[in-house]
Amino acid sequence: MKSAVGCWGLAFLAWTFGLPAGAQAQSGQPCTVAAQGAAGLRIGGSEVEPPLSSGDCRGAVVARGAVVACTSGADGLPMCRAFGAGQTIDLAAAGAAPSADGLAGLQRVLRVRPGQAAGQPRGAETLLPSKVVLMLDAVLLVDFAEADMQDVDAVEFRRDAVDGPVAARIDRVPGPASTSGAPFTAGPYYWSVPIPGGRPNQTPRRFSVASESERQAALESLRAFERQQAGPLATAMMRAAWLAQRNYDYDALATMKAVGLRTR
């Protein structure tokens, strides 16, 4: 006969990592959860902090703060809802699909794939522009409050080459800082961190600013989430999930940060 502790441990693993824990887990509701500020979820008597990914989010209660839980909708698009302290996460009532296949990109940028170790250093490059950048709000954001940005005093952005003309520079402030996106036209750019004896992960990195037609096409697709009228937090999370699924990683992170959602 299994002990109560042993049974609870299996249930917790099933919730957090999506491991089988009987028939209930097989019909569970996968989800990915982020928080606005400090928040916690209560699962079987234990409290965990988002962001996290789960194979079954049914029965999780928001112990404190505000969270956004996401899964796939019946149309295959991300579907997210916000929950406050004392509320039980329930995505089925909003039309959730039985799987969360459309959230792989969001889990990647949040580093919360089921079974993935949390809390590991990620480096400044995971927080700065990469791949193709849409710059949806016509601003470039750098969050100096992130743990991986603590040794960074400034970030420079150069056009065309590592030693190309400086398009913008953002100096360190106590929290997030931004600069106008006006100098950034379509084409290649590099960001660099001017630190004496800089760390290996601060080597200049290349990214590209998307064309205006690509930006407008993305904005048109993102309007579908505004029509759900799910509130600012849930809407931002759905937009971020859509962006991440299409490898617009920086824009996904910036979208979440713009409404105060924690990405680490």
C-alpha cells in the first residue's frame, strides 16, 4: 500500500512535468503559466512559483498574486485566461483543446518545457533581440532588472556589421529601459555589450529587423486575440505565444514584459 506522501509526490510530478499518474492524468489539461509580479500556485498542499509548464493544470489554485494560464484553443491558436488569488485554474470552460501543441514556442522562450530544470543562468543573449524582430510597438526594450543583466552597464545596437554605425545605445537604469524604434529600418543589426573583459555569452549577436509588410501581417494576425476580450494580461500572453511559435522570440518576451508578466 502506497503512503499518502508517496501518492502526493506522484501527483505533483504528474502536474509539474506531465508524467502519467493514472487515468486522470491521461485526460488532463496541459497548460503554461506566467505571473504578474510575485505569485504562487497551490498544488496538492505545496506552493510553486510561475513561470511553469504542466501536463495537467486542473485543480491548481492561485495562492497569491495574479497568473495567466495558457493552452491551445479548439482552433489550434493559443488560448489564455487570467486568474487571481483564490481562484481555481479552469481552461476547459473557455474552450480549451485537450493538448497544448501550440505552446512549444512559449515554453521555449520562458524556459519551462516539462521536465526542464528551472532557475539556471541563461545569459544576456536570451533577453536581447535575436532572429527576426518585428518591433511591434516601435520601441526597443532592454530589461536591466533581469538577473542575467546585472553585469551589463549598456547595450549598443549597430547597423549592418559588428563595427557598423551605432543606431542606438541604452544605458543601464534600475529596471526596464527602452528607446525609440525609429532608427531601426528593415535589415541586419548587431547588439553588443561594452563590458571590460566581457563574459563569453556577451559576444556581439546578429538580428534582423523585419520588413514593414511582415510587421503589418503579424499585427493583423494578432488582432484575433484582441477580439476575444480576455483582458490585457491574457491577451498579451496569447500574442506572445503566437509570436514565439513563429520564432519571434524577442517580440514575445517584450510583449509579456510590457504588461508586467514575469518571463523568468
